[in-house]
Amino acid sequence: MIRQTREGVWRLILYVFFDQFFSIQCLLRLIRMMKGITKRVGTLVLSWALAVVGICAQTVDDICAQNVHQLGGMAAAAKIKSLQLQQVVVAQGGEMPVTTLLVPGVAFYQRVKSPLGTMMVCAYRDKGWTFNSAPTPQTEPMSADMIESYIIGSKFLGPLFDYYVNRKESDVVSLTLIGEKDLDGEACFELEASYRSGYKILVCMSRKDGLIRQTSSPAGVIRYEDYRNVGGVMVPFMVLSSNAQGLILTRVTSAQVNVDLEGKILAMP
């Protein structure tokens, strides 16, 4: 029972942090259609057609390139070797201070202080462990699939950046442009990201500023807000997740790049 509860807690915490080209025929069909439009209704239909052409003109690479640029660019991202976040997680009426350390594609470390005690999780390359201080201090090895999930979660710049910059080594094997989505009045591109594991998520990227606003999957929905510049790259300082267990708000209180994560902090207790 305790083990199941612990696994549920860690999966909940992980959840918090966690080219389709239109052919030229598409444009030709629209042009032929516009030629046959009568003068009386031409303005209305033409406006609609031009909006569709705008979507057709955007490719997955165009969208990803915009996202990479708005995040700070590849040069700035290459200088970020690690990210440390001090956070407050608000869930079920309580607050928990959280420390998260990330090395993209290499390591994920997190320490949570709760009324139940201190919990820690660490995934480092192909190894991982969890620690709970209550009811008695206990360290357990992490399963291979959980290690993989945490390592993917360490890539804090997101799936569009990972796919565009690390195409051959990316965990994202394909991105498909679904179309446009209105997200609370904000126009977004909606894409489907498919991972090597077979897992799929929907990603909504703002057309206005090129930053990811929302991801959704069978596990729930995550909203990203209040992006701020940290060491030259943009990081969301507020994350709101919604799943079967309710709403969870995560606020970043401080962020620091290129801290030393190697050494005893990643060693199993």
C-alpha cells in the first residue's frame, strides 16, 4: 500500500513537469476555388480561404524554428548545461517546497518536503532511485520506464526544440501539424508529438510569441504561463496542470543556470 502511494506521488510530480507539409495542390485548389467565387460573396469566402492559405504556408520546421528562436536560440541554449529551480507546488489545499535540478537529456533530480516527510527522486543516465524519509528512511531503485520518463522531463526547453535541434537523437520521432486552435482567445498552432516509446501528446504553441502554451495527453492537460528569461533562455514560471486528481499549481520562486549537479547530490543515499 505504501509503495503504491509513493509511486502515485512520484508519478503525480513527474506529470507536473511533464512535418506535415501541405502540397502545392492545396494552394492550387484554393486559387481555382477563389476564381469561381461570385463578386457578392467573394469577400467573405476569400478571407476564409486566405486564412487557410496562411496555415498551409506554415510547415512543422517553420513552427519549430519560431519556437527555438523565441526560446532564446540555439546558441544561447547550448550554453545552458543545467537548470536549478526553487518552486512551490500547491495541491489539494497545501503547499510543498520543491527543488528541481535538470541536466537536459542526462539527469533529473528533485527534492520535495511535505507533511509526510522528505521525498527525493533522481534519474541519471540509465540509473535512478527514489528516497522517502517516512515512515522509515528507504531508498529504492527506479524502473527503466520511469528513468526514461524523467530523463525526457529533464529537457526543459520542450519537445519542439528537442525535435528541431536534436533531430536524430531526439525522443520525439515525429511532429504533425494538426491546424490552428483557439486557446482562451489566443491563436495557437496545434501539433501532435510522437515519442519513440509510442507515447503521444498534443502541443499548442502561440502564433503570437512562439512559446508553448499547453500540452495535453490522456494523463491530463498542462498550461505554461509567465515565461521569463533565465540565463538567455525562456522558462515558464507558472505551470498549471489538471488531471483526474485535480488541479496542481507550480510556481517558480527562483531559477539558476549552470549549477554543479555532479557529485554526491546524484549519488544514491
